[in-house]
Amino acid sequence: MPHVSQPRLLSLSTRIVQAFRIANVAIAVFFLAILCATLPGLELVQGALARKYGGAVDTVTVVLFVRVTLLLGLPICWVVERLLAALRAILGTVAEGDPFVRANAARLRTIGWMLLTIQVADLAFGATRLVAKLLHIDYASWQPSFTGWLGVLIAFVLAQVFERGAAMREDLDGTV
């Protein structure tokens, strides 16, 4: 694998975070658009569901299920934005050459809380999979994410490491 310089890697990371932020906004807009489309076009949506499932599902319940699922997804877009904003701020301190500061420990803690929120929401979406099965409708498959839970732990551990490192650095600065 070719060597990538640190400034190029940092620049690439910053662009990736920005792309994720744009994608996150696009997803939120998509969720809102689908949600809004089910309001005035309820009969149209119900007709499409009746055609797809041959009248084997309660279309009113399915539409309500879709609306609730979309509404549950919207706060996660806010959570992802908070996570990405904290990550962007950390990348900013790396670019400035001073990442081991207490603010980054707090940012890592925020990232940990946002990752934990995403994992709990993921469990809730797993439950929606069960509801979809009971409604006899197609729905995305789901499985719990071991790596997601590991990411939560890593974020909180790194927050503690940064907190300790910043304290040691402040002590050192105070003795010089």
C-alpha cells in the first residue's frame, strides 16, 4: 500500500467527514419527503401497497408503521450531525497541531454518547423489523452490530486517554 502523507490523510479525512454531513442532510430531507408524501397522497400510497401485497395487508396500519419508522429516523440524523461536528472539530485541532486538549476529550465523549444513541436506536429498528414481519411486509434485514458497540467503548476510552493526556500536559506546562 502506498504511503500517504499525514497532511493528505488529514485533508482526505476532513473531506470524508464533510461528505458524510452532506449525505446525512440528504437522508433527513429524504425521510421528510417520504413522510410528507404519505400525507396528501395517502390513497395513492394505500393503492400501491394493495397492488404490491394483493390486498393481504392492512394498508392503513402499514402507512402508519412507515410514518412512525421515518419519524424515529429523523432524530438519528441530528445525532449523526452532532457526532460529525465533534469529529470535524477534532480534525481541526489536529490540523492546528494541538489535538491533546480537554476540548477534544469532551468531543470524544460526545462522540461516544452519539454512538451509544445510534446503537440503542439500532436495537429499536431491530424491533421494527419484528413489527414489519407481523404486518407481513417487506423490510430491510437487521442484525445487532458488535463493532458498533465496540466503537462506543473505544470512544469513551479515548476520551479518558485525551482527558488524562491534557491534564498531564497542563501539569507539565505549569512546571516549566
